[in-house]
Amino acid sequence: MTEAPSGLRAAGWALAALGAATVAIVAFTTPWRILPSGAPPVVPDSARDFAPGQIARSEAFDAAISVPGYLSLGLTLIVAGVLVGTPLGARLLGRLKGPWWLRVLLGVLCVSAAVEILRWPLGMWSETYLREFGLSTQNWLAWAVDRIKNIGIRTALTAIMVLAVVALARRYRRWWIPAAIGAFVLTVVVSFAYPVLVEPIFNDFTPMPAGRLRDDLLAMADRDGVPVEDVLVADASRRTTALNAYVSGFGVTRRIVVYDTLLRAPASEVELVVAHELGHAKAGDVLYGTLVGALGAACGACLLYLVTSWGPVRRRTGIASAADPRAVGLIMGVLSLATVLSGPAQNLVSRHIEARADAHALDLTRDPATFISMQKRLAVTNISDLSPDCFEYVLYVSHPTAPERIAMARSWARLNGMQEP
């Protein structure tokens, strides 16, 4: 079925409007400037805060882990390119039998399985480096179980999305309209439900034990005006030695979680990490990210409609429309490419939001010296990349680097009349 030009124009205008709205919202709400304009500039310098051995270890780890990482990215792009630009996917999926919905589900399963089988050795390669550098505490069985869980969840979500697209395309000529609405709603629902449905699959969560640290954290949250019923501890040590904390969900599912590995740090540093997470909660960053992501998903539905309706793509893939169950490969290829291409923009926004949470932690605790000590501990323990090259920075880095965060803390201290740590 060939879509009329008016239908394509309508989808194009909708994509332009949604895209413009998303860009405008991000442009006007992202905290591009974290500290006031009068803040003294401080240049990030890893050599000032990290020993040569620590810098060398960071560079060695980054060099080792980058190889399988780049190969995995290249594999993703190649597979997506084949699915979008050749008839191979349609020919292979055309061999599946059964009702259309079963062929769609089997198609998603087959494509996902094929990609993950190719990625599996690369994942094992990365895991060997994580163990070599002391970051992973898992045995191979536990690693494989976790990886299969991740694959299963991703495949299930992909199957829901692809099945919905094909079903809507079979029923409506302008299926991009309900697809965009459905993508928006699904993104919000998944973000809301993730903390209570998905996170417990990978970790056990227990309330932080009663004691001075817990009391201090809850008192700090109360002083900050952030309603927190409890702070949870994740049993991350059964998987990693890395230190981390995060906030997820919103509304009644919002939770602040700290890794049990983090509790080995001094209490003052734990308080600063939680103060950072309180910054996310106070600014509503999870809800904000969810809504922006939902708008992006709606844009993706419109883009998918245009791509699957575009003559050159239909001719190259041999697929008449998204209503064809053989279009599963094409749809998955477009989704993969969109995810990779949108990554740099997401990272750019994320770095500024994380920096705002850092500034909030400094405002709340007024302790830049401990903040810097905490950042050094996180960077050394997690073997963070202290000076990523430009390509890595754009493509992968979602948080400011440790030297950038330390430089901001020094700038904050000077701005507030304190001695520079």
C-alpha cells in the first residue's frame, strides 16, 4: 500500500512540530550555565588531583574496554544498516509461518537473538577486563544470568513496540497518530514502573539500617524540602566493586538508592552523594527526562512512518508498508539507528543536568573539600576516564568528568568566599 502524499506531508509536519517542541523545551530548560556568571573560572586538570599511577590506570582501562565497546557499536550500525538498506531482513523473516502477530513476535525474537549471539563474545571480552581491573565480582554464571535478563527485558519491550506498530499499520492508514500517542504513554508508564518491576530483577533493596547516617540523610532531605520516605541500599557488591547512587521513578515510585559498596566510604562523602541525588529529586529530573523522552518517542513514531513509507526504502527492502510482518527487521533497524544517533544530544543535556545536581550538593552541604575528596574516590574506585577524547566524550560521556566536577567545586568555593580546596 502506497501512502498518499497528503498523508506523508501530515506526518512530516507532525514530526517537525514535535521535534521543534522537543528542541525548544530542551533548549530553554537545560541548565546550560551551572554557576553564576561571576564564578571564577577553574581549568580542569587531572594531574592536579590524581597521581601518575592513577591516571595511567585510567588510560589503560579505557584503552582496553574501548575496543570491544567500539566493535559492539560498529556491529549495531552494520546490522541496522543491513536491515534498513537491503532486502535481507525481509527475505529471512518471510520464511516465518503463522498468523501475522505470531510472525511479528518470532521476527523480533529472531533478530534480537541473532544480534545478541554476535554481541555475546564482545560482552565476555569486556567482562574479562572488568575482572582484570577488579571492577567485577561476578562469576560467569551470574554474569550470563544478568545478561540474559537484560536481553529478555529489552526484547520484550521491543516486541511490544513493534507489534503495536504493525497492528496499527494494518488497521489505520495514518497509523503514526495512534503510534505517537502510544509511544508517549508507553515511555511514561515504563519510567514509572521501572523501579518496582525491573530493578528488583537485578538487585535486592533494603532500607538503610537505622543509625546516625540514615538519620542524617533523612534530616538533610527534610532540610532540602525533598520528601523522602526512605533511602534504599542495593546489594550491588555481588556484582561490582564500583561506587554509585541514583534516583529513579517519580511520584509514589520515586526512590533514592545507594550501592552497598558506597557505604564503605566516609559518612560525609556518602552524604554528599545523596545530596547530589536530592538535587535530581528536587529538580524533578526523572520526570523531566521521562517527558522529554516521551516526546522523543512520539517523534520516533512519526519518523518511522516516514521511513517505512518512503519509496527508496520500500524498494531496497522489498517491503510495501509497515503492515507487512516482514517489516519487523526494518522497524528494528530504524529504532537502533535512532537510538545511536540521538545519544550525543542526550549526553549533552545529561552532563549539564548532572552538573546542576553537583552544584545543588555543594549548596546544600557547603563542603567543597569533601565534595572533591568524594569525586576522587569515585573516579579512582570506578576507574573513570579522566580525559576522554572528543569522540568518546560526545558519544558516551553522560556525566561531567571527575576533573570537570572538581574544577566546578573549586570555582564554587571561590565564588562563595571559601579557600579553594
